[in-house]
Amino acid sequence: MAREVTLRDVAARAGVSSRTVSNVVNGYAPVAEATRARVQRAVEELGYRPNVLARNLASGRSGQIAVVVPYLDTPYFAELLQGIIRAARVQGYNVLIDQTDGDAEHERMFLTRGSQRLLFDGVIFSPLGLDQADLSVRDANLPLVVLGERISDGSFDHVGIDDVTASRQATEHLLDLGRRRVAAIGDQPYRTGEAAQLRTRGFRLAHERAGLPVHEDLIVSTPRFNRSDGATAMAHLLDLPEPPDAVFCYSDLVALGAMHTLAVRGLRVPEDVAVIGYDDIEDGRYSNPSVTTISPDKKMIAETAVERLLTRITSSVPVPGLELRAPHRLVVRASTVGRHAAPPDAGTPEAPEAPEAASPATPRTTPAPEPA
């Protein structure tokens, strides 16, 4: 029977002290990123698993974190969950998953109902039906990290990408190709549609910088970012007296739905209508044509969210909230430039290689995008 891998084995493989390994595994203290990566690599290579039961008995914790997302049938969240589960497993934590369907009451109850707290030590949360005020009225003792586009009040961490900049770059790509009637599918002009509104802001900003007018009739709202919404919106746009020659879709699923309608109508992508998406899901990489997209660093988002949550769980003092920006890149594929596009995994980096952290005292102190 093989000998059980110990913390000392990991320390020897990584070339660090046992205390450093313990700090990384348990999230007890800040560790240099290079050292953390070396320890995590040694953990994975040796197959080390922390003694979770002993740790939990000593700390009074469950050893589990919850991840709450709107929809499990959305590829973006499925891919993000994979990264979160892997990152949590390295730290010896199990992951509980809940789907809210974007229902505000379900989301609100999850943040305030104390009985569930016996099941998990903290929450990584991607709310859809709540706004900033709702997030602020919650169990003050709940360690919380929020994903997506939300403005933190300083009491929790927020991890996402710069939606305005990313959307501006997506729109600029279409304008740079000579397209002049550019549509946008996915706006959500209501209280809880912050992410969509920021993408619309980036869309408008690209036109402003190019000195070109925004065609208001080409901005179409959708209730969700899915294929059927994209298909329906594209049909509406094609029925206009002057249809678009390009479309910025607020998700890859919306883009795939739009491309379906274009094919049904006998139009070519990108010759007749260029299409760009958002999220870089696997389906978009292997569609025909493949979808040009904004690719967020989902691996970094997942790892950063887990790291910040465990810091909150294990800290004995209040932890200031951070605004963290993961990098993204524009990935150019066939849906905008045709058969001569780069391979499915190619792209141009559009942000730093590490998350940008805002000041704990003042949310969103990373350089703000220019106003539209």
C-alpha cells in the first residue's frame, strides 16, 4: 500500500517550509504568487490531500463553500464552475452548487437564511435578480465574493472583467472592418441589468471614439443571453428597412442564435453580416463559422474568487472588500474575418496578466473607462 503523501513531502517538492505549504493550503496568510503556484503544482503532482476532517474539527468550519449561479445550462457558468471546483479542491474544500434561475427572492433568501450556513463556510455568488442595495442587506457574517459586473460597497470582494472596455474593443473590431450599421443584441435597460448596460456603454463609446453615429434602432434588448433570444432579435433586425451589416452579441450563445437566423434567411457570415460574441465558450470555437469573441480569463476569475473567499473564511479580523479585474482578450475568428481567421485558440491580449485590485477603502479605483 502506497504511503500517504504528507505536508512535508509537498514542502520538499516545492522547496519551501512546511509552514508555507500550510499557509497556501489553508489560506492562512498572504504568500507570494510564484511561491503559491509552486506549492499548488507540488500538491497536484504528488496528489496531496489535506486532512480536512482534522482541520474542520479544529476550526469549527464545514470545509465546504457554496457557488450560486443563475443557470447551470449556460456554458459560461459551467466552464467557470469547473475552474472553481478545481481551485477549491487544491485547498481541500468541497463545493456545493445552487441554481437560482435569476429569481430575486431565491437569491435574497440564500444570502439571509441562516439555517443554510451550517452547510458551507462562504459563498461565491453570481446574482442576476439583485442589485447593489440587495447585496448590501445580507448576513454580515457571511464571507462573500461576487462574480460578474457589480459595484462593491467595500464589505465583499468582486471579481470580473472590465465590461465597458471589452465591449468597446469588440465594437471597434467591427468598425475597423468597415462595418457601419452595427447592431447590438442583449441590452437590458432595467434595474438588475448592470452587466448588459455596461456592454451597451462600451458599444456606444466605440462609435463615439470613431466619430460615427449609433443607430438606436439597431440596439435590441433581450431577457436572457441565450440562443433563442439571439435568433429572435436577429430576425427583428433583418426585418428593418435598413438591416445591420454587423452585430455585437452580448454572449456567444446570443451570437450562435443570431447566426442561425442569418443562415435560415440565406445570408452569409461574415460576408453579409459580421458577428462577434462574448464569453469564449467551447461551442463558439467549433461552430461554422467559428465565433469571434471576447475571452475572459475564466481560470483566473475562478482561482481569484476561491483565494479571496478562503482569505475571508480563515481571517480572524474583518477583510476589506476588493474590486478585482481579470484580463480579457479579443479572439478573432471566422465570423468576422472569414476563412482566413486565426486558429480557434488564438487571440490578442487586451488586459494585464494579473487581476487589478482596487483600494480596499474605495471601490473601483482601477482606471475607469471613459464615459460614453
